[in-house]
Amino acid sequence: MKNVLLSGALFAMAILVFGSCKTGTPTDASKQLPPINNSHKPPATPVFVKATAKSPTVIEITWKDTSYRAAGFIIERESFTDSLWRLLDSAIGGITQYEDVGLLCSSSYAYRISAYNSIGLSGKSIPSAATTPFDSVVFQSVRSRETLYSVAYFDNATGIIVGSNGILLRTTNSGAHWDTLTHVTTSDLRSVAIDSGNTAIAVGSAGTILKSTNQGSTWFSQTSWTTKGLMSVAYLGSTEWVAVGSSGVILRTSDGGNNWLQMTSGLTTNLNAVAFANADVGVTIGLNGSVLWSTDGGIDWVKQNSTTNFTLYAVCMSGPDVATIVGDNGTILRTIDGGSNWNTLNAGIFSGLFAVAFIDSLHGFISGSVGGLLHTSDGGTNWVRQTLTQQNQMQSICARPGDAVTMVGILGAIVRIITCNGF
């Protein structure tokens, strides 16, 4: 590590500003310390310096003063981005704790402490380093015997989760508590999507379609005219929705679900997911690497060469020409030219990936069967793995700008991830 020589002005500065410590607090205000004696020699070097990451943006630093002669302490920080030591702050004598706030996530910092009195400065302590995590994770488990298949939020407060055996959950306080809606259906519900207002549509086994027009408070059934299992539903705009499912079934409505018409997919294998970038451009994916692309609002579908035979489970469109697909064996496919070419990306994972979501054109997330999370900050070209403490298989991700990322999965798992950068 490179050192920066502190000029004589640093000692003078510390004498002047030591009373302005911004977050330090005494570790034990009731403890009687021996009188500070500044008349003989500088204080001893602080020991047992320890840096601990408390959140994605906060590191706590603690130390021990063994001399009892310190009038105050000087706190220096080294950022591993440039390996330079800089003055961070100061603390008055008797304080042996400090919180460094406003840090970057997934970043490493080192700290060292010096003591001072009217005679001079101590030596510098042995540094201690800590790395801020990527995120702050809140784990919940509800109806632990059920699998939660899909989650969607109307806004930062109101959200819907659907799952096996007709489970329907609703929150109005950003996921702090989820209410169970009863007596709606016993069918497995595999997907839920919302429009830009108050309407949600959920689909599931045996052609089940449910609709809510009051942000999920109440639901009523719609006639799908199929007994095929429906795996995914997407909102296109206005009153148009598309649902896909087993045996290549594709349903489309242009009147908010009052009438569902079956489109031609040309497939007899299952379709697992569908997504639209706008009212015209969409993609659906499924077994054996199946990828179909539509440019007319889901009426006509063209099969594409995905370059893989693995089963594909989830798709997200982050632009009219940009889509990301995930599936078995760690498969990640990406197109930036409207599906003409699909690039296979390697994130070092070889188990199933079941969910993908983008907050904007740059920031996205992937989850799967390994209890981990992949995130990208460059639109999906590169993916970085983040390990989560829980190991539940996650089935769905909902990511909204300025809000937490919510994942749901098996055994009733709900995970909310608050990213430090707020994207």
C-alpha cells in the first residue's frame, strides 16, 4: 500500500477540529478513564483497529486507546482504487468508534488510527480493511410448503406474488408484510403481470386466467378457451396482453381479457416465458432452445436460431432490439439486433437459471438454483456473481428503478435486495 505523508498542518488541523467528529460515539460513557496527561509525551499508538462492513454504504471502525493520554484521534482511509491514504476525520479522546458512511458497494477500504495530544502524534496503527457488500438482503418465508412462481409490483409499495395451489399474496408496504388472499383458485398460478395502472392478470394450470382491476385486492376468472397450462403472461400496452404455455399455446387479447384468441406458434413443445419491449416487439422462449420473435404485437411469430438446445426458462427485453434469455446449464443468451444473432455468455454457472430482469438498459439481475445472484451494469455483456446467504431456488425477479429488487422461489422464499447504488 502506498503512503501519503501527512504534513505538519495535519497535526494542527486535528487539534483544531477534533471536536467535529461526525458519527463517532463513546463505547462506554459510564466508564471512568484515568485523567488525560498531556504534559510528558505523545500518546501511545492505538491498537486492535477493526473495520467491519455494516451495510453496502457503511463501514464501522473501532480501536483501543491504551495510553489514556490522547486528546483525540486521527482517522485515515485508503481506497483500494488508488492505494492512497487520506485524512478522513478526527474524534475526541474517549471515543473509540467511528462510522464511515456514503461508501460505494462492492468496494474495499482500509483504515488506520493515530492518537494525538498537545505534545504530538502517536505512530500509525496497523491498518484494518473491509469490503462493502453489493447489497442488503432481507429474507422472508411465507407458506413454506408452496412454491412462489412470479412477483410484480404496481409501484414501490403495492405488489403481487402468485404460486402453487392458487397462492396469492399482496403487499401494500413494500414487502414488509404479505397478506394471503383466499378462496380465489386452487390452480397453480405460474405468472402475474401488471399494466401501467391498476390491472393485473395471472395465469396458471389448466388454462386458468385471473384478472384484477384494483391492484390485486380482488380477482375474477376469465375464459381462456384452453385447458393447456399457461406459464407466462405479458402486458403489451392499452388493453393488449399475451399468454403462453404448454404444447406451444399462445393466447392474445386486445380487450383486456374479455376475449382470448389463440395464435399460431408452429410449436408443440412448451413455451415457458414471454416478454414485450413495447406494443409491437416481443419474444417467447421454451423447451429445446425454442425462441420465437414477434414484431406485430404477438399476432405472428417467427422462429429463430438460438444456438442452443437447452431448455430456456425466462426472458427480459430491455429495448426493442435487445433481449436476454436464461435457462438450463447456466445458459445466458443475448441479442442486440432484434434476434438476428444470439450470443452465448459465460458467467461460470452450470446449473439452472430461472429468472432475469432489467431495471433499465444497463442494470439487470439473474437468479437460479444456486442461491446466488448475477448482476450486470453494462447492459448484459458481463455478469458478476453475488452470493446470497439463503440457498432457495428463485423462480422470479421483479426489479423497479429506485426500488428494491424482489425475488421469489421455492419453500415460500421472498428475498428483497436493496442495492447500494439505487438502480
